[in-house]
Amino acid sequence: MKKMNRMTIVAAAATVVGSTLAAPAFAADWPSGYTFCASERTNCAVGSKPRQVSYGAQGKWVVKAKSGTIACTNATFGDPIVGKKKACALGPLVAAPAPAPAPAPTPAPAPAPTPAPAPAPTPAPAPAPAPAPAPGVVDPGSTLTTWAAPGATPKPAVTPGTWRAGGPNPDQANFRLVKESAHFAFYSDEAVSDADLTLAADTLENTVWQNLFNTNLVMPEPFFDKADKIKPAIHIHSDWGLTGGAWVDNQRGLHLGMWIAPAALKDHWGLTHEFTHGWQSWAGNNGGLACNQSNTCGWLFESHANFTPHQLPEYQGNAHCSEMLPNAPHLYLGSTRDRYCNWQFMEFLKGKYGPGAVTQIWTTSGADPLTNIQKSRGWTLPQLNDFIGEWAMHNVVWDYKATPDTFRSTYGNITLTDKAERLHRLMPLEALDTSWGSNRRFASPFYGAPQRFGYNVVRLYPTNGASTVTVKFRGINQAGSDADFRWGLVATNTQFTSARYSALQKGLDADLTFKVNAGEPLFMVVAATPSAFKTVVWDQAYETIWRYPYMVELANAWPQGFQNGQRDACPSGTLRHANGGGCAPTSTAASVYVGPYATILPGGSASGNARIEDQAIVANGSVTGGTVGGLSVIGVTGSPWGNNSFSVSGSAQVRTTFYPLGFFEPNQGASGSLNLHGDVEYRGAGLNLGAGNRSGFVDATSTVGSATDVNTKTTLTWRP
């Protein structure tokens, strides 16, 4: 926990830099033999015979075979030159048959107040032959990852000086000095065990200070650039928990501090976590990361303060709560929901570029940790997006430079569904249309598409005897979302401990043919990496955050849910339900709607006119009315702390995308006209709300939430 007591944070002013679109490209820009057809965001009449059509500006062009009337847009071609006004030009006729003409674009239909459930895909007869792989080079994959060399981050130079005890916080003016070490001063208003004080001082000096500043992370010491150095003040009182931070005295001197209970003197993880909060406060006060006005970085304080204890030798086998990220990877990176538990990206950044790359997030001026990575590395936004894509691909088998076995043993393999919170690790795709058996076209679920720097892991099943798999990827660019993607294929061994990676794919449109070997599990990883950085603030309403849907066409493979060209069998104890086509126990009433991708497990039930839609799973609980959809998991299973059930009744609308409802406390429900939406963390034993729109942290007093989603559910059409 972070404490900011009497502390002034200097916020960096945010400057919005506008850009003016360049004038349309002129004839000299076209590829040789091409002629102008249309400017960007207008239509180009290609004609009935397919031609090569170029799209771009200033010598940067994408060329595709097209016919008919096409939209001259990034959605059609991808964006070959960001921020420039582009145009289409016609080239020579294409001798070989080209893809069927794309229909002229039509305005997207207005969203209905309540999105209609996805249509049930019609069962395919025998699987049709796979579409022919796109011509091109087969990607053999690579098992190599370039890591930082040892010693990539040298220890920062330290200005000589004297460490002094600066006294307790003014709010604890009556506390007396009870212990002092080389870099720390301990204060209390109570009798504290001298043995415990000695143990804590030894931990902080010889373990925490050593690993954070002298070895391992080699962060800059607090006051490294000053001769006058104030010892962090450890305040001890019996009815406190664990808090860390800093305050500024009347002479503008910064004091790092902790406020802890006596028992915390023995807690190595807790001492490291809270001391890290003090260091973070020092870094911000010393010209580094600061976000007090819009709170774009609050999540990182907790994430980083759990990253640092993991670096101690005694905790390198402890992944703490970080399983939360692989269990809900579709949420935006930096989610307030998993802010203590999403530090894997820092571990990967450390492995790739050295520990200094993590430290520079804090020592670089700025208001957003993610753009601070970009700024401190000297990257462009596309390069930051590349890093996110590469990181996401490594989260299938967790083959990081450091502690991969810790992650694997804590999380189990990526396919596990033994606990309710693990049911959405893998993101099943949905049929794009009713011809999926022949065209093999699929799309991300409406609620499951990743948010900014979130990702999906989709399992693919190569057909018997296939030596290659081809994926044609088409991202969806909702107006205002600035969609862009990084994605690739990951083949693993059967133990999920090693991987072979395709080249990282980029943009809205890309085709990949990848070599596969018999018996290798295969996954597609799709990261949402917008072409314009999307800022998200603390506890921002879920409905205001973009999701990034996509479509794929597969050759020589089927996605999870459609193995061998047929819908997968239902879980044990369930069958396809006549009303909707989803999976449910045979005792489920015909009046209950169970959508084609929804599931009621034997431990759950639904009755009356209840609707179970989308990718929702009723695992342990009852739904007697209303609608359960999205990625909702109702109730808890497989938990060592107790399997709490959850109830939904009345006309409640429950479409959540985070942990199971009932996971955090028992005896909960949703009733009346309540609308639970998105990244819900439902808190409070016995909580049963009956009205309002709620997302994010939801308790008896919360108010965050909206009935309107910035993301629009429309019928997707394949883009050649």
C-alpha cells in the first residue's frame, strides 16, 4: 500500500502535439506504371477486372489485387505511413484470378440498445477442403530470443555524503528513535522487541538495500546525487498494517517512510514492498514519473512494489498474485483490477534490456509508465507496440530470461481450466458467419477482444498431416479506436516449457504461413497495440475503453471450439440445449436461452426466462432471471479457500470480463435492474445490488459505470 503524507508531487504538464495531414501525394510518388484513382477516405473504381492497386504516400505503398469499387482507407489496405494523407493508384491488370470484389462500404448500422446475441453457427456437414495457403515464404519459426547481456545496467555513481536520521513524520511527532542502522531509522511510541528491530534492520540493509541498489536491480539509491541523505523512517505501531511512501518537511526535504505493525518487522516481502513505495516517491520528487492530476500511473506503484520483492533470492520462486494477468489477459495493461499482479511485463523488460530499463520508467519525467518506456528507450510508438507483441507471445510458456519455472509452476500450463478463474485464459473464437465450415472464418468475441496492450491467446488445432498452417488476419478499426495489432503463432512442446515463435506480425491486415510439426500444441497470440497511444486513468469506466476485435481465415487448422470442422463436444454432464445451442444440463428448462457459445456447468443452474449469452459460464450458482453474458463466470470452482456460489435474479444484466462473481467474498448476488458490466470486482460479503450501472470495483457505495459502451456490436464482414 502506498502512502503520500504531506507530500507535494510535481506533475509534468501534458502537452498535446497536433499534426497536420500532408497534402495528397502527386504523380511522381506513384509506383511506376500506376495512375491516380482516389484520395484517402473516398472510393476507387477499379473496374470489373482485377488490378494491382497501390495505397500510400511519399514513396511508401501497400499494393493489393482488387476489383470493383473499393474504399481507399486504412481499413482496406493497412496504414503504410502513419499521419500522412494517402491515396490509391491503379496499376496493371492481374493475370491470375484475384479475390472476389469487396463490396462498396456502407455506413455501420446504428447499435441497438441491447446487442442481439450472436447467431448460432449452423453445423457443418463434412469439413470442406481448407482454403489454399496464401503464396509466399513459409515461416519456420525461431526458438531464439535476444536477451540483455550480463551487466547491461551498471551501478549508478553515488555522491559521497552522510546519512542522518531525519526524525519521525510530524503526524507521529511523539514517536522516539528506537533503532538506527546505516541507512534506516526506526521510530515507535511503544515497546518494540529489540530482536525484531535487529532482524528488520538486517533485512533492509543486507537483503533489500543490497538487491535493489548494489546488485540485481542496481536502482539509484535515494539521494544518490546529494551529500545530505535522510534515512528512511520506519514508524511502528501495533494497530497499523503495512504502508509506505514519503513526506516533505518545511525545508522541502524529502523523507521516505513506512508505517507498519510490529509483526511486519519479520515480513521480508512486506518490508521490500513498502520501502519500494518510498523509493518511488523519491524518484517522482527527483524529476521522474508523476501523475497526480490524471492518475495514469497509480497502478504501477503497486505493480512495481510487488516486482521488487520477487527480485530477492528468497522470493524468486514466488510469483505472488501474478496469476491474475494470465487469467484475464484481455484487460488493458495497467488495469486497476490487477494492479498488484501484472508485473510480468517488467520482468520481461528487465530480461530484454537490463534492469535499468525498468528503473527508467520511474526516473524519466512523464505521467504514463507505458509512454515512459517508449521515451526512456528512445522508441517510436510502433517500437513500443512491437515490445508488447513480443512480450505477449512469450506468455504462452513463460520462457523469460529469469524465473520461468516459477511462473509455470504457479500458473500451470496455459490450457488449464481446473479453477473457475482460469476458464478464460484461452479465448475461443466465434464463427464469422454460417459458412464457417467451408470458409474457416472466425472472429474474436465482442466482449473478449483485447483492450489496449491486452492480448488474447487462441488455441489452434492443425489438421492431420498438415505441415503448414496459414492465418489471414484482419483487424477491425472502430472509428476513433486507432486500431493496430501485433500478433503471431507460437508452437510449444507438449510440456509447455519451450516454444517456437513465428515472426511478429503487424498492422490491420497480414497473412502468415507457419511450419507445424506433428504433436505440437499451437497458439495464436493477438495483442491490441493502437496506432495512437490510448491513455487510461485509474478506475476508468470499462464502457469508455476501446476493445480491438479482429477476424481470421484459417487454412490447415481449426480454432478451439471447432476442432475437425465440428463444434466441440459439451463438457461432461451437459448437452447442446435446444433453445440457443449452448451447453447445459439436460434438466435445464426449455424456456431458458443458452447461446451457442455459453455454458451452464453441472454445478450451476438456470430457470424461468433466464438468458445465458456470449461466452458466459454458469459454474456454481443459480440464474433465475435476467441475462448473463460477456465473459461472466458465475460462482467459484476449484478453490482451496471455498467454492462460493453466486445468484442472478430479477431482470439483472450481468456481462463481466474479469474474475468469477463470488470469487472475493461469499453469499453474493445480482438482482433487480442491476447492470454489471466489464471488469467487475464485486466486493463485500453478502453484497446483492439491485439497481444501477456498475463496472470496475463494485461495493455497496460505488458509482462507476455506464449503460453505454463506446464499442459497437455490428455484423462483421470479411475483408479480402
